[in-house]
Amino acid sequence: MFSRSLSAKIAGVGALTVAVVFGLGTLFISQETNTTLSDQNTALQSHVADYQAAEVQNRLDLAARTAHELAGTLGALKAQGVIDRTVYDNILKTLLEHNPDLLGVGVGFEPGALGDDAAFAGTEGHDATGRYMPYYNRGTGSIIREVLVGYDQPGAGDYYLRPKAENRAVAIEPYIYPIAGKDHLITSFCEPIVSGGSFAGVSCVDLDLSGLNTDMAKVKPFGDGFVALVSASGLAVSHPDAKNTGKALKDADPGTAKAAAEAITSGKGVTLDASDWRHLAVPVPAGGTADKWAVVVAVPLATLNADVNQSNHFLIILSVVSILIAAAILFVVLNKLVGSPLKGLGKTFDRMASGDHDTDVPEARRIDEIGLIGKAVMGFRDSLRLKARADADEDTRRQTGASEERKRVMARMAQEFETSVGGIVETVAKASRDMKNSAEALNMIAANASGQTITIASATEEAASNVRTVAAASEELTASINEITSKAQQSGDIARKAVEEANKSDARIQELEAAASKVGEVINFIQAIAQQTNLLALNATIEAARAGDAGKGFAVVATEVKSLASQTAKATDDISEQIDAIQNATRGTVEAIHAIRDVIHDMSDIALAISAAMEQQGAATDDIARNVHEASKGTDEVASHIHSISVATQETGDASSQVLETADNLVTQSDSLRQQVQQFVAQIRHG
């Protein structure tokens, strides 16, 4: 469809033009955007490298300055004749205490530089010959003093041999050094101690690189990059892969190693792409010495190009959407201005081809090129109209000559038609009247049958309604009986529970009565004791009277005992009366509970009898309900059959009515046909 549309073709050409323009613009913008984003990424990567380089340089400078100041101080003391090694120990220890970022400080003096070494042979802070070689460090967490080792061995003793040989401050390559029995990756900044213009020894400051390594490992440029610190000889001071720390990176990470080497050699920043990574390295002066290290910031190229790719994708999508929108707008506008008018002219030609020579040409009222085409179509339409009129006049002249001959033929045909068709029409009219009479009789019979069927259906429906009423009442009666049965069963259950509780109460009351009896026995025993006590008190009183003054005290006690015995007897009498009252009440309670239990037994029996009777009544009611339900179903079936008969009767009545109506129409049509035949014959005869 669109391949045949002129609007679509023009829109396609326009869209292609727009696509070319957008493509060139997108290419230019993409290149500029790529350059800008690449510059931004490089600047950010360079900023990270510069910041990390500054952090590293600050730490290295601190250690280098400390070594320089220590060498100057000790050289000045020696020049002034101060060779007290205790003074030097205090200086070293104090220096380390005030610089917590340093791992250790140490000095090593030439043989005899501080006097008689033999006097200190084997003492703390000295070697076997007595040379002063103290090394203060934090290897155990607290400051301890050890002795420098390996100072006379190339490689292990570079911290002493290089400053002496080169006569300058040096930064020792990172190395593993045992401190307090534990290996540490450290670097040392060592400077010669000069006194009186002569080399006297070396001062060294050690920096533990593990803290620097930990801090750098936390830095993740662009989320998945890393920062590495490489020494002048290519050793990894800090690297994301911990197993490479302290080792040469040439084989393990050649890209990082190469970028660091170029930065150290050239003394300026270097950018290098290798193994899908971009390495940016900047040189770091090692504590103001002639040695240099390098900080390398590495970021995956895919990460750096992610923003560029995203920007390119956005530009491509924007261009495609813009091209599609432009094509759609072109199609709509061209279809409105060109396509629709041309389609209208095509439809006008179709109407003219079908013989409509008076059709309107609205496009002719336009003042553009479409209007010119419309005016040409109007001229063509007018020419067709004139030709059609000329053809019509010629046909009229040809038909006039044949008119008389046609009249003669038509008269002969009318006579023959009237003779052959007239009899048939009369026969059809007679048959139609007979069918009408039969249809009237059938319609009357169907009407009577329908009336009787309606009466029977009404009676059947009333019977069905009564049966349904009885069924509903039966269902309600069944529900009531079920409810009464349930309540009776519940009453029986409650009565049984009440009997059980009454039995329990009876048992408890009997236990109470037994306890009361036991209490009565105890009271009687107490009363007997009280009477005996009273007699004993009386005897004591008599004996006290016989004793005279010597028995007065005993008489008072006997009197008190007698009084207490009397009070006890009185109290026990009161308790005995209360116990008798409790026993009497208990016996009354027992008798009442027995009576209640008997009544509850009777209630339980009555409830069981009611439940049994209700179950029998429920069964009988269920039978009634089933029978009524069956009767209801039978009545519904009869009503259904009556309804079917009524419907059939009604359909018969409708059919007979339709037959009657058809017969009436047939009679009417027969009469009309006879009249039309007569008129047709008359018309033929009169030409």
C-alpha cells in the first residue's frame, strides 16, 4: 500500500535526506562528545594520581627530613666532643616517641668514632666489637632497642654502605627486614653523619609501608580501578594483588611496570594503554633524594568508555527517533496537500467512467497545481457530457422507425398471453379461496385447544404451588425438630455434667464433715487437758497455801495457770460449738446436694426421652418431606408437560393464523394478478 503511495515515496526521500543530515550531525557531535569525555576522564584520573602522589610524598618527606635532621644533630654533637652514648640513646628514643608514623630510627657509627668501642662490646645497642649500632623501633607495639644487622653486607646493608659510598642521602628500595622477630616491608631514608668534614656514620629512619599499602588499596578510581606505588627499581610498594607487594612487577603486571618506568625515567606524567587498561603514572621524589618512585592509576578502558558509549547510544537513538518523526510529519503533510487531492481526482474519474457526467470537481477550486489538474478534469467531464447527449439523440431517431412494427408484434403477443395465462390465474384464485376457508377452521380449533390448555396449566400450577408450600413447611418442621433435638441433647449433657459436679461436691462435703469430726476430737482432747491442768493448778494452790510465805510465788503461778486453763476450756467450748454448727450445716448441705442430684438425674432422663422422641419425629418428618418433594417434582413435571402442550397449541394457532394470513394474501394477490394481466394485455394492445 505504502509502496504505491506518492506521499510515502516523497516522505521516504525526505526522511533519507534528514537521515543523512542527522547522521553527519550525530557523527560530529559524537566525536566532540567523545573527545570531551575522554579529556574529562583523563583529567580525573590525573587528579587521583596527583593526589595520591602528594600523599606518598608527604610521608616520604617526613621520613627523609627526620633522617636529615638526626644526621645533622648527631654530627654537631660529635664535633663538639659529646660522645656520651646515653645522650644519643635519649635523642633516638625521644625522636621515635614524637613521630608515631615512623617504624624505627637507628644510627651506625664507624669503628672508634665515639671513643673506645671495646669497652661496650656485647652491651645493649652495640655489636660484638662495641660499635654503637642502636635501632629503636615499634616492632612489638611498644618502643624497643635492638642492634642493626647486616650493615657490612652489600644488598642487605645498603642502608649503611650506599650513603657512605655515595656521600649523599639515599632512599633504600623497599625490602623485608625482621623487627622483633616479625618481617616488615619497609623503606629506609639514610643520610651520612659528617663531623669535622669526615664521615662518622649513618642515620636511618624506617617507614613501614603496610599502612601506605592499606590506604592505597581503599582507593578505587571510577569504581573498579586501582592505585599502585612502584619503586625506582620496579618493585611493587603497593598493589591491589597483595602477593605482588615487595616483588618486581615486570612479569606480574607489565602494563603498570612499564608506565611507572617511563614516568620515573622521563620525570613527568605518562599515559599508557595496555591489556584493556589505561595506566596513568606520575613520578614521586623519594623524600627529596635523587631517587624517584611512581604512582600509577589504572582504570579499565571499558569503564572509561562507558560514558562515551552511552552518549553515542543516546545520540543514535535520538537521531533515529527524529528521523522517524520527520518522516511521519512529511507523510502526513504530503498526504494532506498532495495525496488526498489526487485520490479525490481519481474517484472523480471513476464516477465519470461509470456515466456520472454531472459530478462535482472540488479540486478545481484550488489555486495551486492540483487546481490546474482539477480544471482540466472539469473540461474533460463537460466534453463527455456533450458526447453523451449526442449519442442519446441518435438512439431516439433509430428507435422511432421500429415503433410501429413493435406494436403489431406486441398485439399478437397480448392475445396469446391472455389466452394461455388467464386460465391459470383463475385456477390459482379458486385454490386460494379454498385454502383460506380451511385455514379459518384450523385457526378456530387451535384457539379452543389453547384456551383449554391454559385452564389446565393454571390448575396444575396452583397444585404445584400448594405442594411447594407443604414442602417448605415440612423443611421448616424438620429444622425445628433438629433444633429441639440438639437442645435436648445439650440439656442432657449439661445435666450429666451437673450430676458429676454434684457427686464431686458431695465427696468434698463428706471430706469436710470428716475433717470437722477430727477437729471435734482434738477439741475434746484439749478440753480434757484443760481440766487436768485446772486440777493441777488447784492442787498447786493448795500446796502453796500449806507452804506459807515460801509458796506465795508458786501460788501466783498456779493461779495464772488455772486462769489460762479456764480460758482454754472456755475457748475450746466455743470452738466445739462452732464445729457442731459446721457439722450440722455440712449434713444439711449433703442432703441438699443429694436432692439436687436426684432432680438433675430426672432432668437428664427427661432430656434423653425428649431427644429420642424428637429423633423419631424427625425421621417421620423427613419421610413426609421426601414424599412431598417427590410430589412436588411430579407436579412440576406435569406442569412442564402442560406448558409444552400449551406452547405446541400456541404454535399451532400461530401457524394456522399464518396460513390464514397467507391464504388472504394469496387471494388478494390472485385478484391483483388477474387485474395486472388484464392491464398488461391492454397495454400491449394499445402499444
